[in-house]
Amino acid sequence: MALRDLHLLGSPVLRQRGAEVAQVDAAVRRLIDDLFETMDAANGVGLAANQVGVATRVAVVGTEEDRFAMVNPVIVSAEGRDRAEEGCLSIPDAFGEVTRPGRVVLEALDQNGAPFRREAEGLLARAIQHEIDHLDGILFIDHLGALKRQFLVARWKRDHKGEGLIKTVKPERARPE
């Protein structure tokens, strides 16, 4: 396992739709392990392959409820409306209120290539949707109104001027043994 660098707002890979994974092999499992390690080190609740510069349909989520990988994920059902603040590891220090379905049903492959179906609500449902958006080249800011988005992006660019499009991740907390 290895920590991967995060791609930040402005990096072209964040706007690419990830390619479907043909087969879950050792390279995909290694990517999944790296995503989990990077997500944990950055104190995230989800991370998509695009965010580490790999435009493929692989993402991980980890909340207090559950922790799993999603390969070629698809939301097959969604219902309700839930509005909550979201942030993103690729847009550090920026947050906005996003409305999403409150309950989703996900179908995907796990890290071994086995298909699974999972129902989720609350934070887990939000994290799943946020990460699938990344795999489609969509950022949480795209769900904001035009003025709010322009303000948030302008402030973020001002506050992070000269930092580049790549961020090296360093563990922010001690790892559990």
C-alpha cells in the first residue's frame, strides 16, 4: 500500500469520466488499497480513483456505518431528498450545501470482483453519490447555484494560489493498530 498524491481543483483528470474496469486484478486491488490508505491519511470519508490521477471507475468509502470499495458502481434506485454540507479532498477548505437523494441502492463489484448490492442512507448514501459523481467527472460544487459556485471557486483559488494542482498527502492522524 502507498499514499497517493491528490489532484486538486483545476486538474483535468477530475473532469474526466472514468473508464469501466474490465477485470478486477492485482493492479485494481493495489489501487483500492492505496485509495483506502490515502483516504484515511487525509481524514476523508471517500475517495475516487480520479482524485489520485487514475481515470477509472474505482472508489472507496469509509464511514462509521461501513467501509468498502466500489468498482464500476451504479446507483439503481434513489429516493427522498437530503440537504447537507459537503466538502472534498480535492477542494480542501471549501464546503457547500448539496441536496441529494437520502437513500440509494448501489450495485458494484467489490475488491475481489464479486458483484454486490447495498442499500444506504444518510452519510453513507451521500458519500457513495459524491464518489460516483467523481467517477463521472462531476464535483460537489457542480450541485451548487451559479453564484455560490463562482464565489466558492474564486475564494478557493485566491486562498490556494500558487499551490499547484497536486497535493502530497501526509498522515494527519495516528493510524489505529
